[in-house]
Amino acid sequence: MMTSTIHLHGSAVAFTDTAAQPTLVLLHAFPFDREMWLPQLKAFAGTTRVLAIDLPGFGASAPSQVTFTVESVADTVAKLLDAVTGTGQVVIGGLSMGGYVAMAFARRHSGRVAGLILADTRSEPDDAAARQGREKTIAQVTEVGASGIINQMLPKLLSDATRANRPDVVSTVLRIASRQTTEAVVAALLALRDRPDATTGLDTVTVPTLILVGEHDAITPPVVAAAMSTRIPGSRVVIIPGAGHLSNLENPDAFNAAVIEFLSTVDPAFPSVKT
Ligand code: MLT
């Protein structure tokens, strides 16, 4: 597994690359970084090339020199892929905010996409109440920093069972979120608030698509996943038992099994069994 940084238009972008073909790109949720994909990086190491990228300003990536929007981030991902893997196709997956970026990537760079994984995400934009909520969170983060808001987010991010029985997951979530900068968190909140409606674009997705959702996801519940699926021809929804919003961390075995099965249907070069 290789950890690396490249400079794109003067900004450092950090990523972890497990270097084996073909390639799965993973985009993290808000307000986290690529460490949230550790259970997947470990499970797929040696069999699948996984690029887990810190979005601009998060983790070890420098802030973007252009405004952080789901579109600009999708373009940064495309540039990173040009530099790291060449111009071939990849399977691109994202969880929640990462899913918004993955959808933007599929709209803007459709020729690069062999398959799409949308985890715990939605295609609709923020409604008025959600936009107001973003303003409130921006004010709070500006005052107390990312570590000051993550505790109150936990009940929405993790299922009751995870919070009660998985202190390791709780501490991972707190640790990753707490180290993000106020600047990155505010930039992302503005991008989340202003993101476009991706719903109509879903009709044009023609690649195999897997939609994953935690059984108890309180932010993007299974009903939202089902609605997205009706828009994407041939897509499949897999519900991750016991998990809330951060389904890849809460139930990695079920999450990974669904991804592995999906990848083998997209490209026979992906392994069909977990090794
Ligand atoms: C995330 O997990 O990335 C966030 O829930 C996205 C959002 O707040 O819209």
C-alpha cells in the first residue's frame, strides 16, 4: 500500500494507492478523510487497486485553489487519475459527500466511469431547512472548530447499536473528524449547501451501479436509496445490516462483500471472492 501526494495546479492532493489493476476510487464523507476507508483498503489490498483520496483541504490534501464545489472536486479527482492511472476507466464510489462528488464525476467525466458505487448518499439538493442547518453549522464550526461539532453529529452518523457496542468505531469517527481544519469544513459546508440537483442526471447513468445504504441511516435512509435506484437503470440496492450513515465503517464485512460482488460483475479482472 502506497501513500502519496501529487501537486495539481500548485495544490498538494494526498491519496493512498494499493496498486493492482483494475482500479476502485473511493471518496470520503463529510467531515472526514481517506482514513475512513481503512477497512476497505485492508480488505482489498493485493487484489484490487484502490485509490482513496483526501478531498481538497481534508486529511493531508491542501485546500483547493478554486472554490470547493462537488464539480470542482470531481475535476480534481479526474486530474489525479490522469496523473496516477492514465486515462482508463475506473469504478468510482463515494459515501454521502463522496457520493455527491462521484455523481458529479459521472456527469462530467462519463467516459472514465466503468461502474458507480453510491453509498449513503442522495441525488436531491438541500431544501430550505437543510440550507438553514448548514448556516448554523458554519457559524458553530467557525466558533468552535470541527472537533466542537462532531459529538452532536454522532447520533445521525452512527446507528444506536454502533454507538452502544462499537467504541472503536466511535473513537475512529471522532478522531478523523476532529483533525479537519475549520477552513476545509466550512468550504465543504458551502459546497454541500449549494450542490446541484443530481436527480435528473441519474437517468443518464448507463454503467453498472451499486447503491449501498445502512439499515438505520438517519441522514440518507433506505427509502432515499430506493428512490435513486428507480432512476438508474439496472442499479441495485444493498442494505447494510445494523449500520447507520457510515455503513462502510459500521459493518465493513457486509459493505465489502457487496462491493466485491459488484466489482466482479463490472470487470472480470476484479476478484470475485474475498481473499
Ligand atoms: C456526509 O456524510 O458526507 C454528509 O452527511 C453529507 C451531507 O451533510 O449532505
